[in-house]
Amino acid sequence: MRRNYVMAAEGGHGLYHDMIGDAEQTRRWENRIRDGGGYETEGGTLSYVTMEEFWKHAPSGGRDYELLSDVRAAGRQIFGDS
């Protein structure tokens, strides 16, 4: 899962970070994993819980945001702005 929601912790899920190359987004992601918190929706708060050792229980991964940006920029140079 992208966030450490209660359901992820209770289900033993791994986590996915899709902004690895962005230092500020990575810091926020790490803080949520360490500190918990929540995300406000119209239906109420979706709680985050501490999952500091999530990688020990399930596969986890991410994607390099900076690399993805570079690939997109190269594609625009080759194929245009379509």
C-alpha cells in the first residue's frame, strides 16, 4: 500500500513509496511511517499507524521520481509534446 493505514498494518502489507527522488516527499513519507497520523476525507479520517519495520513482513518497493521525470523529458524531446 502507498500509506501505512490501519488496514495495511493489520494485514501485514508492504508499503510502496512513489516519490523516492523527491527529498521532501520522502521525508514526509518516513515521518508518517514513524509517527502515524491521518488523512482527512469527506467521510472522516483515515488513520495511519506506526509501521517502522514493514519491510520485514512483506515485499515493499518504490519508484524513482527523478528518473521518471528524466524519462518523460527525454520522451518529449524525441516524440514532441503530444
